[in-house]
Amino acid sequence: QVQLVESGGGLVQAGGSLRLSCAVSGSIFSIKALGWYRQAPGNQRELVATINSGGSTNYADSVKGRFTISRDNAKNVVYLQMNSLKPEDTAVYYCKGDFYIHGLYWGQGTQVTVSS
């Protein structure tokens, strides 16, 4: 089975930084892509950033230049470095894994709250 466990959320003032981590266990050899998504109250879940097996990244326009996704293949962890945070970044952030064999898996989410 596959498990994704997020950590690193919390409360931060506008302009501050946070780093989210997502530890992947299970069928790590079949990872196609990993990504971060977020969902604010009353809104649909939206893509934040993705990184594929080749290391190519993709970002939502709203976070370009402020957020950076990266992965440590040795530790099977994907990170989301979030800088210059804004109140509108407040949401539950979810890690998603796309696996060649097992399909799609989601983590349980971690709350990020940015105060103005």
C-alpha cells in the first residue's frame, strides 16, 4: 500500500515562510508525479505545484515566484517551500501521489493559516 503523510503546516504572519513536507511510503519505485494541492473553506481543491519523475515542475500562477516544490529521492519526501505568504494562501494543503501501478493517493492534509 501507499501512504503520504504531510507535515509542516501552521500559523504564520503575512510575508513569512513555511516549508511543508510529504513523506511517501509504499510503492515508491512507481512514482509518476507528486504534487501539492490546497483547499480553502468554500472553495474547490486546486493545484499548487507538481513535480514529475523527471524533475519537471509546474506551478499555479498564483504561487509562481513564491513557492518552490522539490523532492528528495533518497528520503522519499516532497517539499513545498512557501515564501512571501499571503492571507489568501490560507488553506488545507494536501499532498498527492500519482503512481504507475497504484494510481492516485492523497495525504490527510495540513492546515496553513496566514494572518494579515
